[in-house]
Amino acid sequence: LSQMILGCLFCCRLPAGGLEVPGNGVADFGAYPAAESREHTFRLVNATGETVKIRKIRSTCGCLISQVSASELLPGKALEIRTQVKANSVSGKFSKTIYVETDMAGRRFIRLELKGTAQPLVEVKPSAHFYSGKLKAGREYEFRFELLPSQSGVELSAAADSGCRLEKSEGKWFAVCQLTPADGTAIVEKEFRIDIVSPAGQPPISIRIRGTLAGQEPISR
């Protein structure tokens, strides 16, 4: 009888433990220059007595590159998931998520998180996405933005037809952007581009001004 009981316990044994991720599956990069990339390797440990298969890995944005060292996870073994946040792919405070799909009952999806604060090479004040409020058609407006480099040696340039002129005073950069709203549209929106000459290879600064035309209401969609 005792042998029958032991045999039954053996054949009906349930998987012990689970899928463990050190660090609760969160990688916090803290504050760092947005012009640099950041990498992190997550480890998944199979603390069950069964083989777990990795079906798919999904991310919430294209800035994440995920690579997995194996397609299945044997009992007691670990696999690595290598991730990267590309340079200049995020700006400001961010949180990006990766989902690992498995065939394990009760743990189909494992959530991994990459977060931090990517400090842009040049910060735009008051904001790179500026709401101007109501504007009048045919009237010329000027908007002044302060451009704050996060390091020394930054040189900027604006083309003559960009709609912005650059001013530099006591080491500070300013962009003065002109906008003349046209009649016949409820939404006023224009994007201005300022190039970063030095350091080379950096994406341009984009300033977007948005407002509404006085006397016209935007159409709801």
C-alpha cells in the first residue's frame, strides 16, 4: 500500500516554484544622456520541475531590441533576455515594457520593465511642444524659446527659411520663431527645425507650435 501511495504521489506531482526574475523584472537606468544607449540583461530562472517554452517576446515600442538566449527553459536552468534602449529614441522620463509569453499555466505572461530619465542634449523651454492658445489669421506672431545644452561645446544652426532665428547671449541659446496663421482652418500648427552642428551626428531639435484660430472652433472627430 505504501508503495502505491508513493507511486501516486510521484506521477501526480505538481511543478514546484515558478518562473523567477531577479530584481522583480525592473531595470532602472536613472538619469542619463539621451544621446547614449542603455542595455540590460534580464535572467529568467525556471524553479519548476517542468520544461517551460518561450513562445514570443513583445515590446511596447521599437526602441527596444530583445534577444533571448534559448527558446525553452529546462528545470533549474536560467535564460537571458538582452534588451537595449537606443540612443536618441526616448526623451525625458520613460517606462517601456517587454512581455515574455510562455506555455506555463498560470504564468503565461511575464512583464519586464525598462525605465529612466533620458536627458536631451538640448532642452527646450518652456516646451518643445508649445500650445499658443487663440491666434488671429494674417497676424505675425513671434515665440521665444530658450535652448539649454546639457554639455559644453554645443553649436546650433537654423536655415534662413526655417522660420526661426537663433540668438546667443552669455553662453545661452534662444530660438525666436515666427508664425503667421492662414485663414480657413481651425487648427494652427507648425513645426520648426534647428540643427545641431556640434557634436556631429545628433538629430535636429524639433519645436512644434499649436493653437486655434480665433473665431473658429475645431471640428470634432
